[in-house]
Amino acid sequence: MVLILSLEPGIGIFRPDDDMFDDLTDLYQQVILDHSRSPRNFHRLENATCTAQGHNPLCGDNYTIYARIEGDIIKDISFQGSGCAISKASASILTDTLKGKTTAEAKALFDKVHDMVTTGKSSNGVGKLAVFAGVHKFPARVKCAILPWHAVVAAVEGRQEPVTTEKEDT
Ligand code: ZN
């Protein structure tokens, strides 16, 4: 295996040889396409205890996240809205992942995912969310992937104003 050390700022990672990298990318793209074509938890949650809106004006992604939180457990979570394949797949996998987790676990996962999509380094415990690691190579799409996460954190924290990636520093 040929390891290439990239010296570009912020991307200091080892890259496996090209064939393996392409295979991995194909697999990840399939997962993202599958979730964007048939998103999970894509409905309004009637008994939601909190909701938040997220808007990414650069791409036109617009979503509402619904969550039913009991104590500090996310009992149920869903979303509605429209946007590109990356943002929709992100919201779909996110809602699948966060069901049954605590609000503290959700925020910890946000930090890991944020780190991953901005640096490309996937850390332990991100599970299926690792499919978004490649997004870091496309800076314009980082906001698409992270938008539903900003909305979830806003919902969990009970913030009322809509989240926009215009104000957020990704
Ligand atoms: Zn987008």
C-alpha cells in the first residue's frame, strides 16, 4: 500500500492507495444516494417536544427537525424539508443514529461529525456517519452535511430562532 502524506494545511492525513480509496468512496456514495432517495424518518412528528429549522442559503437546503425528548433521552426524531442529496442523507442517517441517545450523546456526536467533515478524519464511534468523511474535500458541501446537525443541537437546546449556515462558522 502506498501512503501519501498530504501537506496541505488542515488535511494532514494519510491516504490509502488510489484503488482502495475509490472503492471506499463508491461505497460511501451508494449509502448517501440510498438515504437521499429514500430518506428515513422523513415525516412530521406529531408529538414532538421540540423542533428547529435549518437553512443553508448557499445551496438552498431547508429542513425542520422534530424531536420528542423525555428526560434527557431522544425518544423519537424526524425531519421534513428539501435540499441536496448530501443534506438529505445527512438528516436521514442522523435521525436514525440519534434515536434512543441522550441529548449529551447527541452533542458529543455533533462535535465528532463536525470534526470529521472539516478534516476528513473519522473518529471512533461515528458509525454509519463515517460515509460523510469524504465531504471535507468539497468545502462548499460541508455546510450541507452539517446543517441538520446544527438544527438538532438547536432543537435539543430549545433555541427558537431558525439556524442558518450564513451565521454559523460551519
Ligand atoms: Zn446542500
